[in-house]
Amino acid sequence: MTPEEIQALFTRSDGAFLFARWGRPIVPIVFGVADETLATVKGAFEAVVALADHKMAETDPELGANCMVFFFREWSELPDVPDLDRLIPDLVPLVARLEDADANQYRVFRFDENGAIRAAFVFLRMDRELSKVPAETLALSQVVQTVLLWSDTAFRDRSPLAMAGDTTILRPDIAGLIRAAYDPVLPAVAQDPSHALRLFARMERPQ
């Protein structure tokens, strides 16, 4: 992966470069799935967080759980979720926009005073397309896209995952980038595209 490719992964469609990682331990909670799928999603969190050498916790002192993953059938179900409108401002018009776009997934991030990620909300409408995706693949994909603030176009043309035989794995270049992004020497937030060079340098270092 070149510095230019790294830069592109954090350059938004409006041309702005913005990198952010979690500034606190991740505390996931999953709604709307059976126990076996719940274990799969939490296992994906544990694997990616371990890769990043970050931390998970049992509770967040501010929010209780700070990474909420919702599985559901229709966007219209969301306004009925108790207190969700307190966590997601303008929830009803957001749902209307997502319905109009026929979207099947959406992610919302919240940030602390320094700009690091403090919370994330992942919404997955299990339409025909997503329902075909194996639970392990869907879980790993969503966790990878939540562990950093990627560009809104980062994985539009190429998935962060790959196949190794019959097994879905994280692409080695994306895995290396996630490890580099959580290097404690680096800042948790960066708006200068030169940050891509710092990430690149740490990817080149032997792991």
C-alpha cells in the first residue's frame, strides 16, 4: 500500500482529509440477533481490537455501551427503539433519507473534545442482499469499518476483506494499516494529509 493509497482511505468525498481512531476502550452491544450471531459479532470486535492493540471494556463510564450495532428488517423500526432519538439527533428525517436511498447500512460516529472517536452506532437493514452475506463476513466488515474513521468512499470499489481458501479474512494491507493507526506514538486525530506518510512508515516497520 502506497502513501497515496493510505491518504485516499481517509480523504472524504468533499476533499477533506480526516483521520480518527478510538480514544477510549470499545464497549460493544448488539441488538436484534440470535445468541450465535451475537457471539460472532463480539468475536469480530475482539479480533480487530486485538489486532489494533487497543482495548475493550465491560462498560463505558459515560454511555454504558459506546458501540451499538442494530440489526433489523425495515428502517421504520428505528424510531420505535426507546431513547434512540436521544442518541441520534434528527432520527426521523434520517430514517426517511435512508428509506428513500434504499440503503441497507449506515454508521454514525461521535467524538470527544479532542476529536477521537468516543461512540459509534451501526445500523444494518437485513435486506435480501445483506441476508446473503455470512454472519462472520458481515460482522468482520462492519467492525473494520468502525474501528477507524475511514473516508465515506474508502471501500466503495474494494472490500477491506479477502478470501483465503474458503475463509474470509481481513486484507493484510488493511490489517497492517489498522495496526499502524493505533501506534501510541501517533495522534488519535489528524487533519493533515501528511499523516498518511506517518502511517506508511509504521506499516513498513517489521511487526
